[in-house]
Amino acid sequence: MKRYCMAVDLVDDPVMIAEYESYHKQIRPEIEKSILDAGVTQMEIFRVGNRLFMIMETVDDFSFESKAQMDASNPKVQEWEQLMWKYQRALPVSRPGEKWVLMDQIFALR
């Protein structure tokens, strides 16, 4: 198992944040399937203000590149991603077109 933590911001508007959360109360079945098919076994998203934090657990051979290829060839995922961009805002450290940014672990209590 691998674990990844990622962050993205939302548009800082309470109505839009509420809409975004409503989409995530029960995501579309085809989106859930695409996540699972890519090797993600667990995913949680947390929010504070307009900042989102995602914890993602995956199979050992998970690859972001492979997931990106799968997503690019799936029209339903592309539709979902376009819809989510309405609500999401890239972090200042994001590369052009990048949404969720992989976070570096700086501490672990063992």
C-alpha cells in the first residue's frame, strides 16, 4: 500500500463550496469506478476554509501517469474534471493546468 496526501483550493465563496461538497456527498458511479480501477483503495477529502486536503491509499504499483492516461481516455471523467474546475483553484505552487498538488511528508510519529 502507498499513501499520498494532496491539496487544492476552492473558490472562496460559501455557495460554491456548498455546491462542491454536495457533489461529493455521493459521487457519480462512473467516477468512483475510475478511481478504483486506477488502483486507489481508499480516498478521503477534508476541508478547512477553502483549502482541501486529500489522503489517498493505493495499491503498490499505482502510478499517477497511468491514472492520468486512464482519465484522459474516459469522457465521463473528463466531464467531471471540467465541472470540478469551476469550483477548484490551483495552489500558487501548482504547475500550469495542475489541480491537486502532491504534498511532502515532513513529520511522522512512529
